[in-house]
Amino acid sequence: MKEFLKKYADTIGIDIDDKKAEMFEKYKDILIEKNKVMNLTAITEEKDIVVKHFIDSIIPLCYRDLSGKDVIDIGTGAGFPGMPIKIVCESVNMTLMDSLKKRIDFLNEAAEYIGISDIKTFHLRAEDAGKDEMFREKYDHCVSRAVASLNILSEYCLPLIKVGGEFIALKGPDAENEIKDAEKAIEILGGEVEEIKYTDIAGTDINHNIVFIRKVKECPEKYPRRANKIGKF
């Protein structure tokens, strides 16, 4: 698996050395093992995990240098995209947040097993974090993958980002329509769509869009709202 991973990463211009490949190997092993007793991923074949989870998660590093940056991954689930980004970019100050405690418990165990000692994890809803001064407008970047539509996701994520920072949303092929639906939300929440990068992974049918949204002004205090109102503008 390690050589397959290294070769695939090379196709997108990212170098993975032996140490990082070993960390990904351990991540894959504990993900498969723990998935037998808890629902972490529907993707269980080794090569699919490499391509659809690991490679897909690190593609933002082709466009942004996150070295030394404070980054939060909202709705991280089994650690995607935050954990792979941390493995590749060791100096990133990564925070993983999820609303399910069993996922956070898994991530803590996985980080220890992989050999990552400086990653932060929080069992917390994003809408609660956005109201908490410990998290609100504290991050250079927020990343999120396959969590919700962009109008909803923007209200979860933009309140957490510093003015001048950036929301990096890993979206599917329908990103353009999602952006149209989210235009009002993004503007109200202090964001501005900066660019969209179309990505595909060679030899697969995976084609995604990465949406980069710049935080250009402070988010109004009323946001984020409670879950039943989020996304309604």
C-alpha cells in the first residue's frame, strides 16, 4: 500500500516520504479494524481508502501552504480531510471537531497509534463552537469535506475563521449550483468566494471542486444560529 500511496501522491505533485507513508499505513490499519465495530466509513478496500480518503483529503495542499497555520476540520468524521493533511503537513496546527463522541474517541486513539501528539480534538457541535470565544474567529483556515450543502456549511464554518482567513470546502461536481444557492449566506456571514479549483484523481471517476471562500469581514454576532435555522437566509 505504501508504494501505491507514494506513487498516487506524486501524480498530484505531493511528496510522501517513507515516514509519512508508514503513518498512512497505520491510519489505514486502525480505520479498517475499528470500522468492524463502529460505522466510520463505507470504503473498506485498501486502494479505495488510499485514493478516496487519503489522496482526496490532501488535494487542498496542492493549492494552499498550510504550514504553521491554525486549521480546524468541521464534521471530521473518521478524520477527513484533517488527519491526512496533518500527516503530510506536519507543522499545521490542526483541530478536529465532530458532534459524535465515538468518532472523537477513535481519532484520539488513531492519533496515538499513528504517532501524532500535537493534534487537538473536540467533541462539539459546530454551531456551539461558533458561539464560544475559544473557537470563534480563531482559525486561519477551516476545512470541511462532504458534510452539508454550502449554504449550511458556511454558517457552521465562517464564524470560526479570522478576518483574512479562508474556508476551504471540498465539494462535489455540483459546486457551482451550491455556490449560487449560498451566495446570500456567504455574504451575510462575512465571506467572499475567492476561487474554485476543479480536481480529479487519475484513473478514477472522482471529480471534485474545492471552493475557497475568503473571510473579508467579521461575522455578525447572531450567527451561527441553532441547527433548525442554519442555512435559512
